[in-house]
Amino acid sequence: MSWTCRAAAVLALAGACVWSPPVRASDAAGTPAQDAGVGSACLGLSPAEREAIEQDWRMQDGIGTERQAATYPAAIERTLERGGRLLADLRGAGAELGDLPERWRRLGEEFAALRQAEEKSKPEDTPKQTTLEGGTSQSKAQDTPKQTAPGGGAGEGKWEDLWRRVHWVRREVALANPPAGAGPLAFIKQVPGTFSHQLTQYYGRYARPGGGVFVLERPGRSLAARSLTAGDLPAGSYQHLDVSYDGRRVLFSYCEAPTPPGNTVQGHKGRYYHLYELRLEGSPTAVRWSKPRRLTEGDFDDFSPRYLPDGRILFISTRRGGWHRCGSPGCENYTLALAEADGSRPRPISFHETQEWDPAVLNDGRIVYTRWDYVDRHAVFYEQLWAVRPDGSNPVAFYGNNTFNPVGVWEPRAVPGSTRVMATAAAHHAMTAGSIILVDTAVGVDGPAPLARLTSDALFPEGECKVLPHWYAPSGPTPPAPVEQLRWPGHCYRSPYPLSESVFLAAYSYQPLVGEPKACSPNMFGLYLVDAHGNKELLHRDAELSSLWPMPLRPRPRPPVLSLEPEIAGKGSEGLFLLQDVYAADPPLPPGSVRALRVVQVLPKSTPGINNPPVGLPNASPGKQVLGTVPVEADGSAYFRAPAGLPLNFQALDERGQAIQIMRSVTYLQPGETTGCVGCHESRTTAPPRRSGVPLAMRRGASAIRPAPEGSRPLSFPLLVQPVLNKHCTGCHGGDKPKGGIDLTGKPDGPYTSSYTALAKRVRFSAWGGGNFRQANSEPLSQVDFFGARGSKVMKMLLGGHNKVALSQQDVERLATWMDANALFYGTFDRDDQARQKAGQRIAGPGLE
């Protein structure tokens, strides 16, 4: 049996301890406090629990590990340093610590004396030894190649004894931290699904049986957990947990799954997660929990529930419809959804065109969540944080929408009493796990500056280290690997629950994160109390199941209830957009250049599988249709009506109707909503520019959208562009021998027409692809005049009078509308409707919008 397997056996604790090591004479001699002077940290723990905790410390420290083994002196020095920083924080905060500071001081003195005695006992010509941190020193703990056994030498027993006592007191210090006194903890046990990926991890069809809702009654004082759902539901999988603000209800999601799916790639279709609730019946002291009550129904996956301050339930659901665009097998879109307190009236409140994850309530009452925002951009990045009101209005980027590293940020949670958010920096091609970060948007909304790495021992997966079997997408210099990363390659954290800005609950795995198409280990995650100084104390670990999503089972402050916009009345209703100043932009737009905004609808993919079917040459593109244009005033303002319930983006147009700048994201309106922005990608950390008076656009009524040319909605190259080509181009570029071999007639050519195939490849469109996508696809931010009509030589040639062609303004508008809409051919993913469009026929429009 390998060392790792032996360690896992020691750490196998499910409910009551299931593994019992031999009891040493020292263990039987008396209480832990009497035996070793370690205080109250291990009072009440069984010998098996104490042994499990100590074995976990050995694994953390590298005592006897197969890689990057460390000595007791090196481990003690690191523990004293990390524990000392925590103790200093607690003293500065005025925490009640009793005699802990004095005992900690004495342990430090004992360490120094023992090290000094060992140094004196060595021959004078003994070379300086390498420390755990690298370099050479005689004032630091020793960690040389000759001393990679746990202690080594005649003093090994003394070093081990001191190591043990330092750790037990450090645990006592950690548990003395006021935020750590969280009382009972509720959490989920789960076997992760059969297909490890940020999308597939939450579909019922990939669920494996095992788990439930559990309570850790005395976290830190006992490793035993009690099930709240044992025997109440058939064999299946559980995920995501939330405790109500009064501490008397628990939400979770469950999928019946008597067996693992036989096909691990396609999964077992017909299985779905639904929302369930437990209620505390009687007085809190009775601890009588009801049987689980099912809240949602239907052939949908409903998961990640959160209680809202007004009592309603926010969650993630596939009810929006549609599929992801960039891979196979197809993954159903899931987005923000809302239900009443009893689970009735479940409905989507987000109209984003692809996936969203992990909603949580901010301290100001808004919702923070993760959105995959890869409209015409690289598919691996841009799973970052957004914020929205609880009714789905005013979605805005919160952090990272133009950031490459970390690859994505999931599992955000508001820090109590703070504006900061704790989250997991994770991978694209694996289930959510990685390194825990603190996000401070007062510093910025992109890049590394707003991030603090709370678990600096773990690199950001996929962006800074490889995810097995081969997923790696570095975007810059890779930081040096911490010793823990070398000791436990692929080790990872997830499910952070902040108790303060520096102390949190989390799930942690020594086992490596494994990416698609494989499955992660069933029992990889245990629960820990963690702090920003690197201290990590085991709370619970199961021999067979992962323990995830911990949360205090107690009342907590209720954020403010934000006023609600009118209820969704249907896609035909409208809302209002206000743009204050289009020139408040990043990158900047030429002053005075913008005359109008084009309003473009982004269509979710209605069929599963990448490019199945394609809608044009751009790889894995979303569908588009153009609603029309609205005027921009001389001061850069615009005020206009737009349809609600549709994913929209905007393009800033010049005097000829060509896009100077193209938005590669989406926003949307709830019916009756009025929302606005300062400019295009304006800074969210500075005040908007001062201006005199009311924006010009606000001094009149809201503009109606002027419809785009025929063939724009739904988009159809044969109806929008081919008439211009027939009028001006086919005389030379048609017939049996088209000039230059360029055929601009509408005859069929594979999935498209000859004219489209010839013209589209001469347009600079945006698409996900390989190579240097930052330059070739202008990422993360679109540069001015990079894409579309103004970014394409063919349009410049035509406007320059190519072969005496004189385009009318209507002709220019048609060509620019098509080029700026990313040069697509079709306006639908339906194959039958595509056949009709290819033949030049009109269609009713896409079935899913």
C-alpha cells in the first residue's frame, strides 16, 4: 500500500470514526491536555479522531510524503510562523485568548532551544543546511537531502513531540478565532459526476449515487457528522446547500440516480436535479428536521438554490433553453431563475445566451454570480463574475470579464460586513475546484490587482498549472510552484464560505483535480477551517464521499430587500436604455465620430453540438439578427426603447452606418425596466465625467428603433446582401468565368452560396480559434475599427469606387449591417429554415430567442 493510500485510510472518517488505530501508552495515560500540554483543542476527540487530525497535519507538512518530504524542524518552523501571524491578528482584534499567547511563546522558545542544542552537537565543519524555503541558513529549520525522514538523528522523538504540541496549540488558536465559532455546520456529501467539466458537473444525467445533507454538530471539537436525509430519498446525488436567514430551513438539490450512468460521456438521459427543502420543526433545541419536500418539477435541471431576503428562491435552471456552442456532447444552457418561497412559478429571469452559475446574495442586496461571456470571443476564458438585481434587472460585469488568469471564477460569496467577495479560481475543462481568492472591486474590475490569493499554496488550475490529463491554457508568466503544489500535484480547494475576510470554511483535496472526459475521485474533498495565513484544520473527511458546500447552520443577517421591477409580461413588452456618453469608452472612440447605435440580438444555440449546424464561417458562433438603429446625440448620449427578454448588444456607428466599435457581450431588459450605462466599457472604479445639464437624449422622448434593412431580422445573407451584389457585382463576378475567379452569384456552394463563400473570407469577423487569438481576434477588448465593415479591406475597396461601383447609402447600410453582424449567412440554427434561407425564402424567425 502506498503512503498516500495509508494516509487516506487514517483520514477515513464518516459520521463516527470508521478507522481506529492502535492506542499508544501515552494516549491511554490521561487526557490530552494532561499528556502533552496541548490544551483544549483535542478534548472530547476520540483516539481515532486525534490520529486522523495528526495524520492530516503530516500530509500538509510533508512528513514522510513521497514527494517534497519535510523534516519535523522545518514543519515546526513553518507552523510557528503561520500560527504566529494568526495569533497576532487575533490579539490585534482583541479576541479572548486566555493563556494561548504565553503558551505559544514558550513553544517558540522551546523550538529555538532545541534547534540550538542540535546545532551545538554537530561538528564545527558541518556545512550549512538547506531550509524548506530554499537557500542556506543556520538560523532556520533544517531540510537537507540527508534529512528527509520525519526527524532523523538522536533527537527525532523530541522533534516529533514538539511538532505534535505546536500543532495542537495552533489548532486551539484557530478555533479561538471568533469567526470560527460558527456553531453547527450544514454541508453536502456527494460523489462528483462521471464527467468532470465546468458544465457537465451539474447535470443529473452525469450523477453518481451517494451522499446527502449532513450536520457537523461540534465543528473542530468532533469530526462526527449526522445525516439529515438518511432513508428519506432513494439513492441519488445531492449538491449545493443554502441555509435560510433564520437558520430554520435548508435548501438543496437532489437527483435520483440508483446507479452511475453506463455511458460516461453522454450520461444517463432523463435524470434531473430538482430543488428540495428541509424545515426545522418545533424549537431549535429539539433539532427535529422534517422530511425533504420537493419544490420543483419537470424535465429540467434545477440547482444552486439561494434564499433571497424577501423569502423567494433564486436558483440556476435549464428552463431558459438552448445549448452551449463550443463542444460535444451538447450541454443545455442553464441560467438564473426565480421561484416563490414554496417553489411555485419557477421561471428564468436571465436571458443570457449561454451558461451561468453559483448565484449568491451580496450585502447590498444584489446578486453576484458567474457568467460565461464568450460572444465572438475565446471559449475557454471569460467565465467570470457578474452582478444583477434579484429580479434579473441591470446585469453588469462585476470582475474579470476581460481577464485571462484565472481562467474563470466560480462560487462567489459575500464576506460578512465587507464589500469584498470570496470565490474559487478554477478551470474551464474540469469541475469547479482550484484556489480560493478574495475579490476587491474597489481596486479594479479586471486583472490581478483586485485579487488576493487566500490559498497561496494552490496555483490557478489550467491557467497556471496543468489539469489532468492535458488541459493547460497559460496566458502569461507562470508563478513558481509552491512546495505544496509539488508535494500534491493538482491539489485543490472549493466551496468557500467566508467567516471573515481572512477566515473561511472550504473543501480541500490532496488528490489531483482531473478534467474532461474523466471523473474525479469520489472521496477527494474533506472540510477544513482555513485562514489567509496558510493554517488549515481538518473538520471532517469521509472515507467514500466528498464533503462540500459547508455553511453555518444558524441565523445570519438579512441583506436589504431591493425594490422589484414589474413582473415579466412576455417578450413583446419593452424597457428603456440610457447611454450617457458613448465616448466614455475603453478603448477611446474618436470624438464626434458616432452618429447612431445599432441594436443587435444575439441568438442562443437551439441545437446541440458545435457547428451543428453552422450559421456561417465564424467558428462556434452564436446566431445574430439586427433589430435596427437609434440616434446618438452630439454629446454622445442615446435614449431609446428596446424589446425586453432578449439578449442584445450594441455597435457604435459612423455617418455611413459602419461600426466603429462592436460589443462582444450581451445585456437585456426586464419588462418596464429602465437601465443605463455611462459609456462603452467605461471604468467602474471612477466617477463618470462631469457634464453640464441633462444629456441631450434625455431632453426628448425615448427613440424607437429604426428597423434594419430587409434580411436583417432574421439575418439572411441571400435577402440582405445578395441584392446589392446582383445590382453591382455579378456582371463581372458571375457567369461561367467570373473575373478573378471570384463568383458573387447566389448559386449554391456547399452549406452556403458562392457569393457568401467568396465575400465572407474577405471580411474581418470575430471567431473563437487557435493561434494568437489576442491579436488575431482582438482579445480581450475589441479595438476600434478592427472588425466588420471598417476593419475589412473589401469595404474600403468598394467605398473607394472599385471598378466605378457607386454604392447608394442603402447599399452601404446593407453591406455594413451584414459585415458588422459578424458576416453570418443564416439567422437560425433550424436546418429546415436554413434550407429555406439558402434558397432565398423568408422565414418566420428563430424559435428560441
